[in-house]
Amino acid sequence: MDDSPASYIHMVQHLIEKCLIFHMNKEECMAALSKHANIKPVITSTVWNELEKENPEFFKAYSPRRGNEDRTMSDAETGEELEKILSKISS
């Protein structure tokens, strides 16, 4: 993986997108990436905020839909999925 700041931001963006697939809100995503990917919450928050600015319609639609999910992933499942993603990115 390229060690440039742009590459790092792109990786964080990719991980946030996975958090969205797992139906996480911003705080859950920040906690998961901090715990499982060693990404500082301020970085996740900043990238999330930029994604919200670039895609306001998506985030407006995403918020209400999130509450209707029957099941969210457990912390262990989230960690396993994020570790798989990180290993793919780094190889």
C-alpha cells in the first residue's frame, strides 16, 4: 500500500463505506475503526464529515433507514470483517 496521505484517507474512506454497509452510525464507526484498525477517531470523523458534504442525499436517506434494521453486526463480527478488509488493502 502507498504510504501517502491521500492513500491513507482513501483507505479510511473505504473502511467507512464498509461501516455503512454494516449499518453503523458515525460514533460506532469511529469506535470500530479505532479499536480494529488503529485509526484515530478524529481522522474517521473528519473523513466521515467530508463524505457527508459530498453526498448529502445519501446520508439523509441513510439515517432513517438505519433504525429499521433487524440486526447489526456484533463487535467480534465487525472486527473480523475489518481485519479482512485491512489485510486485502495491505497486500
